[in-house]
Amino acid sequence: MDVIKKPFGEIDGEAVDSYTLRNDAGMEMTFMTFGGAITKILTPDKNGVLENVVLGFDTLEQYVQHVHYYGALIGRVAGRIGQAGYSSEGKKVELTPNDSGNHLHGGKIGFNRVIWAVEEVSVEKEEVSVRLSYLSRDGEEGYPGNVKVDVTYTLTNGNELLIQYEAEPDGDTPINMTSHSYFNLSGAYKEDILSHRLEMEADRILELSGDKVPTGKLIPTEGTGFDFSEGQTIGEGMKSGPKEGYDHAFVLNKKNDPIVLSHEESGRAMTVETDQEAVVLYTGNHLTGDLLTGGVKGREHLGLCLETQGYPDAVNHPHFPSVMVKKGEVYKASTTYSFHVLNEQG
């Protein structure tokens, strides 16, 4: 087990570092302090070949210039907030609009656009971890209250990547964090994600308006292209579902029920378990031709996100599970990504 720190560049004179967590099996996960973004995950295929399974860039400049949240931490609130605001105790809270008049993924300078501090590095016999922290100040992107945020990345010898989120505000404020990694289990982006198979127990999705903000209704997935209960490929689902691709919040039947993404050709599989209420499946519908790690050109459907979180736009729908965190309360969330090969666990 090891943690390796390297300089990755500077932004306005402030250093940005990368950290690589490596386990005894050879699996690696690398992130940088800008946006806390995961830049690389190396996992073995069915033949033991280690390859990268997340989309990313080779340089800091590319991360600064892009607009697609590659691998970044998202907050204070993930997803869209309709009309960039909400009401709290009879008062209107106005947030920064950055998506056709709505507020998306924390605003123009969300958690994905700041430099996080590394608070602690731990190397144990069976796991290594790094804890990041950031102070989100009162008024940032319109949000009330100061919030001390900690995120811990942990890699185990069982090829598990655990992301733990913790945030404590000094005043009432919404918090709903996630990680925005684009996964592609084919390895080194050899093909798109349409052949990836997804299995997920989610009987309902949030209905969306034309600008992709939840309407407040929950609609059943059974018998539709949104039904992954028995497993289907992304391409199969799109034929009878959203032709342009998925960008939808699935309501999980149970917390910590396994969500399994797999790719038959490589033999890779990833199991996701979360204590959150929902997961947004986004299939990279608007990815552009950026030059990615290794010189591969980006394109739509080259990666997919499984953004574990509370319901998007919950602040505007009182019947949704609340994402408001009151002064004195502590927000906690965790998601585990377990990597394995298909002949090991099916």
C-alpha cells in the first residue's frame, strides 16, 4: 500500500498536486487537489492487464478549460436547482444561474473549481486514504452559511474505492454532494459505453421538464428503457428509452443495494453501493472532442456517470427527501466502488 504525491501545476500561483493511491494488487487511483478530481483509475481486465477506466486529461490546463466536470467533486448541491433558487423560512434564496437560468452542480465556481487542502494521509496494512478539506464561505454561489467540508478517498486491498463525504454548516443550508467520474470499463477508452451492461434496482425515476429540472413527479420504470432491474446494455435501453442518452435521477429501491456496471469484452465489472437515495445516470451525451488521457479524442457516450446523491432540486419539492442541513447538524454520505472481473463474481 502506498500514496505518492506529485506536483500537477499551478493556478494563479497556487500549487495543485496529484496523489496516487496504490494497493498491493497493483490497482491505482489518482486524484488532484483542483476540484478533488479523480484523474485516473487503473484496474485489471480478465487477463490481468491494468488499464485506465475513467475519462480524464493529461494536463491541469485542460481540466481548467473544460466544462464537463471530469472526475470532480460536486457541491454544495449536485444536479439542477430550478430557476436558480429556493425559499427558506419565507425568504427567497437566490443562487448563481449557470445552466439556462437554472443552477447546476454548485454554480459557476462550485466545489469542482476550487483547490482542496490535503488534511491527512494514512497508509495502513489493508488500505490507504487521503482526506481533503475545503471551507465553503457564506454567500458562495448564493448559498447561506459557512460550511466545513471533508472528503476522504480510501483504496483497499480488495480493489474497493470508498468516497466519504462530511460537511458541517454554521447555518441552515442545502448540501447534496457527489463525484462526477465518467467510467469506461473497456480500458483506455477502446470503445464507447453503449455495450456496457447496467443492473440497478430502481423502480422509479424523477420526471424531468424540458430543461431537465425535476417536475416533482416520480414515474415507474417497469417495462421501459429505464428498467435496469434485470440488467440491460446502455445501447439497448436507449432504443426504447431516451434516444439521445440518459441524464436522469433513478430512485433506488433500497440504500446500499448493489448497482453493477460491466463490460463483457474486457471482463471488467464495477459494483456501486451507496447510502444515498438516488443515482443520476448520465451517459456523456454532450461530451466534445477534447483530447483525453493518452491522446484519445473525446466524443458523446465515451463515458458514463453514476452520480450517487439525494434527489436533485429537492429544495423546491417539499415531498422529496430533504437535503437541508441545519446548523449543528453534520451531513454524511458514502459510496463504495468495487472493481472485479466477471468470472469472479458473475
